[in-house]
Amino acid sequence: MHRASLAALLGVLVHYAGHYLLGTPLLTEAIAEWIMARTPSRYALLLLDSLGAWAKPFAATGGLAALGSVLWLAAWRWWAGLAAACVLCAVVEYRNLPGAALFWLTAAAGLFARPVAKFSAGRRRYVQSAAMLAGTAAVAVESFLRNESLAGQAVAPVPLTPFAPPEESKRFSPPLVRRAVTTVEQFYGMSKNTVDPAIDPKDWRLRITVDGTRHREFRYADLLSLPRIERYVTLRCVSNTLQSDLMGTALWSGVRLSQLADRAMLPAETMEAAVIGVDGHGDSLPLEYAFGDETFFALGMNGSTLNRTHGFPVRLIAPRYYGFKNVKWIEEIRFTAKPYFGTWPKMGYTKEPVIHTCSHIDRVLATADGLLVGGVAFAGSRGIRTVRVRADEGEWAPAEMEQPLSSYTWTRWRALIPVRTASVVEAQAQDGLGYWQARQETPLFPNGVAGPTVRRVSL
């Protein structure tokens, strides 16, 4: 195992040199992203909360461990290692031949090299252990520093449209209920990447293709010159558990698909519009929905151009669906006559990740008249018809609801439960079609978690 680990570190050293000198993608990142995409949400969110900016670099060390395991097999039987290496690259979809050759050939040479004789076995084991520890730390530190470097190089947002958050209602405002509009800094940011891209708008182009043939191309300045729509929209991440709250509302500014492509010019057999980012993440929309009124391509957020975290230079806004469908860092819109399976559908997630009706309790306050409860409810583009609240499985109390900012945002609510104390408070929302929030929890895979909103309180 020590020999395999050192061989992996040697291979990584040359492999990373190839990344910086030749631009070859990193195998450790491909493995890390595969691991992150399949980590159960409750653990992934715990790691993100605990490790912060170091959570994703930590995942890169998992890629190093996987490579070391393959080389351990190779040390046992070379053909077993070769088979495992091929399977690993296929599973994580690493298809860059120069990058693969740099790692595997270097690692194989290190694995089968004769050990240095002048060191005693004990001293050699000590040096090997120290090198393994230092190499593992170096992989995490490199990922962290590269992300910090790209963040520094990213284009800073600039004012796009005049923006002032709506005046907060005294009945629906902090501390009882969150603000109606989420600040850019507080808006959740999730991606499949260990290191997100930082795009230079001078080099970037948005390609419109039809079954692989280039149809049109837009520069960033071209997009900014088009007439824009503005709309408040709430986005919700599919990685939410029943306890987490990866959700935010912003004023998005952008252009419609009809401004980028003429639907009348598309072949009659066109089925979908696939939206693909520079990071390789993509997804697709049914053609009717892609050209429909709900969908647009955002260039701005809360009055300024997008930042790196939220998809600069352009991202998709599709209010019907969970966040992974709202592709960021877009470089291509591809019209296709065949179904397109993006990052998450390839893993078995549904192609139609319609947001489940949900609610979230922001605060429970004890008052002289009872328990005052506030929160938000959301059902994608279906809207919210009503919300009710109860304590300790007692009688439901209707909630007072604020007029939402648009048909595509959360609805803030407040309710008074006529009890002085409780151990559990529950909220339930009804969507605009009349369907209530689920009472039984369903798994996150394959179409997002659904279930009751229950909060334990100590009053």
C-alpha cells in the first residue's frame, strides 16, 4: 500500500504539471466530482457546513485515494490494476488520453521501480508515510488555492439595471420571516465542480446549434445589447433534505430563447433544447417549455451582472424545476431531435425534476396570545394557495400569507397557534393546483425529497 501510494503521488505530480503546462483535465477532480455527486445530501451538506471552502478540496483527496487503490491492485497483479484503471476512467468519464497517459505511465514506472537500498526498512517506511501525508495535503491545498486564484481573476459584477429591494412589510419581515429577496452573498451556490470556471467574456461565445451544426453565435456584448425582461424567481436545490434550506429569491434579468433562435427555422423533428455549460454540466428542456413564457436566460441578478458563483456570463432560469436544471456558465444551446441526458439524468435522476410543494419554518416565537410562527412556502411555478400550521399534532391554524413578488417566488406566511408551549411545530402548504404538501417523506433520488415540515422547539 505504501508503494502504491507513493506511485500515485509521483503520477499526480507529473499529471498536475501537465494540467498547468498543457491544460489537460485532472483525473483527481473527475473522481472527486463523481464522489460528490453521489454523496447522500445529509452528509454532503454536513461537510459543506463543517468545512466551508475546504469541503470540495477535501473531496479531491478522495480522488487520490481511489488512484492509490488502483495502483495497489496493480502491485498485486498488473492486469487487475490495468482493468481497474480502465473501469475507473470509464465510470468517471475521464476521456483525455494525454492526461491519462501522464498519470498512469508515470505511476506505473514508480510502482515497479526498485526501492532505494541505502535506506533501512524502518526509515523507508517513515519517509513513505511522511510523503503520503504531505502529498494528500498538497492535493487539497492546490485545489483550494486554484479556486481562490480563479475567484480573484473572475469578472466582478457591474450594475446592469436600477435595483432596490422591495420595502419590507412589518408583518412579514425579520426576525419572524426571512427577507423577501435574498442578497447575492446569501443566495445558495451549488455545483458539481471541485473548482468552478472563471470565464473571460472576451474569449467566451454562446453557440446555438441544431443537431451538431452551428446555427448562430453570440458574444457577451451581443447579449447585453438585447432587450431584457426582469422577473423575481425563487430557485431551490434538489439536494435539500427536509431539514435544509438551499433556496433563494432574486430579481433576475435576461433574454428569452426566442431572441436567440427562430423556432420557425428549426427542423420539425426537434424535441428538446439542451443547455450546456463550460464545465460540462448540461440538461435539457422540452421545446415548448424552452420557448415558453416561464423560461429565460439570465444575465443579471439583483440589478448587477452575474458573478462567478451564480453562472457568469449567462445562466438558465427555469422556475418549474429544481436548481440542477438551471444550468450555469452556459456555452451552448443545442436543439436536438433526440432526448438529451445531462449530468443528473445520466445518474438516473428524472428528466422532469418538478419542484415538490414545500414549506420552511423560519422562526417560532412565544407571545402572550400563543406561538407566533413564520416562514415561507414554495411550489415552483404552481404557486401557493394556502398554508396551515399546528403544534404537537393539534388542530390546524390557518396562516396569513403575503402577496408573493411574482408567480415564481416563495410565499411568506405567518400564523398564530393558540397554545402557550409545544415541543413540535408543523407547517403544511397547498399548491396552486390544490395539492397539499406530502405527509410522508420520499427519497431524494430520483426526483427530489418530499415530505412534512416539522420543527422541534424548546419553549
